[in-house]
Amino acid sequence: MDINVFEQMANRYDTEERMELAKVIVKEVRQELRASKTKSLIDYGSGTGLVSLELADLVDTILLVDSSKQMLEVAKAKISHKGITNAKVLYSDFTQETPELKSDVVLLSLVLLHIPDTKKILEELFNILNDDGKLIIIDFDKNDKISHPKVHNGFSHEELTKILSEVGFKSIEMKTFYHGKRIFMNQDAAMFRLSCTK
Ligand SMILES: C[S@@+](CC[C@H](N)C(=O)[O-])C[C@H]1O[C@@H](n2cnc3c(N)ncnc32)[C@H](O)[C@@H]1O
């Protein structure tokens, strides 16, 4: 999807439907972060922070990274309104610039489908992870009912697992955890959670 689309929709991004879906994702990701109190987390493609701002109590620090300034403006306003002291934002696109950053955990929630070159972004994220660092991906299962020139129509478990191993990730675990009505471009769809380590 064109990044400008996110710039334009930032102030109306948090709809009831998106907030409901974010709750489902938050519940799933919180389980992954149970023993992470001392860890740094990068929420890549954070949007307005619907997911990661609900994880702030579980980790040491959170960096919300997005290539849309407007989405980050909304996230910043929430951080200050909620009085969250361990979260910051960074305007960046790691497919365009290599960041000088390190993190213990990287989260991608509904972002991979918007990035054309899957392997390239996974390589960049591999490089910013500390040794033994963890990557968590939430996205949609492959869905043949969807066809859009700028959005992947979900991911097959085999294909994504293969790309992650080629990049160097280990202990890859992937499972479908939710089926919802009209949650992916107005179609019924399933979401997966994937976790792997560097
Ligand atoms: C569907 S939203 C998901 C937001 C949030 N992660 C959530 O689950 O609510 C996708 C976000 O990814 C961002 N994005 C898309 N391509 C990106 C890229 N190459 N680098 C960084 N962010 C990107 C968009 O600006 C948008 O905020």
C-alpha cells in the first residue's frame, strides 16, 4: 500500500474494528513477552501504537518506528496522554536506510504485508537484533480471495519459514491463532503469530 495512504488516514486509523483486532493481537503478543521485563522492543510499522502501547508494562523500553509521520504524531499524543515513560517514536523506513540501532525484540504487526520485498526487510531486522534476539510477526495467512497490487495477500507458512531460515533465523514457530469476519480487505481471514530467534 502507498505509504501516503497511511499519512492520510492517521487521524482516523483507530476505528472500532481496528481497536478490536488490536486487542486480539495484544493478547497473543503479551504471551510471547512474558519474561521480557529487561528487554528493549522495537515495534516496526507501529502505526498509532494500537498494539505496542499496550505492551509497555512488559518490557524495559519501546521504540515505535514507522515510515508515516502522521501515524507517529498520533502515537506520540497517546504516549503523552497515557503518561507512558518508556516509549519513544522514530520516523524511519528500514527498507530505505540502514539504522544504527540494536534491540532484543522486534515486533511486526500487520506490516509485512505492506512491504514489497519480504526478504530485504527481514534481513534488515535480523541485523538490528541483538544475539539471541527475538522477532515476532503477526500477519494474515495466505488468502486467495484477495488481490491487490501493493499488498501481499497474506503469507503461506512454508514460504515465510523458508525465507526466515535463509536469512538466518532459528527456532521458527508459526501458528494460526485467530479467524475473523471481514478483517482483511473486507474478507474473512486468519491471522498467524510467528516467533523466531537470531
Ligand atoms: C496496517 S498498519 C499496522 C499498524 C500497527 N502495527 C498495528 O498493528 O495496529 C501498517 C503500518 O506500517 C507502516 N509501514 C508500511 N510500510 C512501512 C515501511 N517500509 N517501513 C516502516 N513502516 C511501514 C505504515 O505507515 C502503517 O503505519
